[in-house]
Amino acid sequence: VDLAQNAFAEAMGAGAAFCPSAAVTAHRREVGREPRRANWIKGRWVDSPTGRWRLWADVEVGSYAVGIDPAYGTGNHASAVAVVDAGTKSLVAMMVDANITPADLAAVVADVCRGAVRDSVVAWEVNGPGQSLQRDFEAQRFHRVWKPRREGKTTHGIVDRVGWVSSESTKRLLLGNLSRAVQQGEVIVPCTGTLDEMLAYVLDGNGRVIPGRLRDESPGARENHGDRVIALALAWLAIDDAPVPGQEQDDYAPGTAGDLLRHREVFG
């Protein structure tokens, strides 16, 4: 750290690494591999060298958790979508796109979730561009979204909101859970880019978890990064709520009796 700060002026090395580098590097060496590139077109995967989706396995009938770190689609920062197989606990698909709006992102994810990953739950960061995603998914008539649960309370039911809210404490917990899962071999991450991003996360001088390359940027600029790691961490967060394959899903549209009576909580 001293060399990074004073000799080489490297932003990443100037902070204390958040993820265990030895474990992440070993995981990268053991399972990291190049993906297949494809687009989801009219209900099927179509291979393309420039496809927006990266696939590390055949995405078929099963149980999946989908995590989204959205951006505004202006080209400055990328939206990322990670799909984790709840059965194999493996990252099977990922999309990274800096030029897709939240509304279009919801349409793409909803289309894939209705076809390729029919039994799935979707979680996203609600800060910033994620604030509109609930309405965007409702416009797609897609309602299988993740809701947080009360922790440390006398009741542990699902709270009356959707998505994950980022703060210093929740981000530390989210990334800590993913880091532990990689270290203990609970999750398989073949995406070398995501693992490299994990290695770049550091604790800044105020104890906040940030990508190392952003250590010298303004707080506002830092908030707009995260991309693949946050998407994967959100998918891992929602993995326990992934539906059972073949089980009928109660997909209650807003305003219906099932929605008003909160049947998702009663029967879920």
C-alpha cells in the first residue's frame, strides 16, 4: 500500500483490498474461461461474435436468480445483468451494455426471463437509474421481482418495497457475502472480467467499499460504478428466492386481488 501511494501513485493499490486476492485469483485460474456470445432473438439464442449476452452454459429450464446494476444508457457507465443458476450455483449468463436505457433494459430482461430462464426472480439496485425499473417491469407485465426481508426484527417477513437500496453498510454486506461465497467455493464465477473487478475493490480512507480505480474520483462519480460485480452480488443475494422449476408461479399484477391481499407473502 505504501509503495502504491508514494512510489507508483496507483489508485487501486493505495487502498486496502476488500476481497481476498489469493482466493479470487485461484478461482479465476480454476474456473475462468471465455464465454459464448449471443443475442436473444424471437425466443432463441442466436450466436454472434458481437452478441450483447455472454453465455458460459446452456441456459435452459431451471431455477435462476437475475441481478441488475442499471445505468442511464448514456454511454458513460454500463448496465450489467447477471444470471445465476440456483441449482448449480454458477454464473451462466451476463449482459453488459452502456447504451441501453432502463426501460429497454427491463424489456430485454423480461423477454429473456419469459423464454430462456422461465423460472427466475429479478433483483436490482434501486438507487439512481434503478428507481424507474419497477414501473418499467410493470409495463412489461413482469412481476417476479425480489423484495428484501426484515432482518434483526421480531418479524422476518418481506418488506413492502422492491429491490436493493445501496448505502455504505448495505454495500459492504452485499459484497462481503459475494466475497465469502467465492472464497468458500459456494458460487462458480467463470467470468474473468467480473473476478478482475472484484480484485479492484478496496476500502478507501473513510472505510467505504469502492472500485480501486475510483479512489480519487468524486463521491458522485463513484456511485455510478459497480457494473458486473454488483449485478452478480445481487443475483447471489436473491438466490434463495429463486422459484422451484415447474412450480406454478403466482404472478399478481398491480391492483389485482392477489396483489392487494399480498398473496406473494402469504403463500411464498
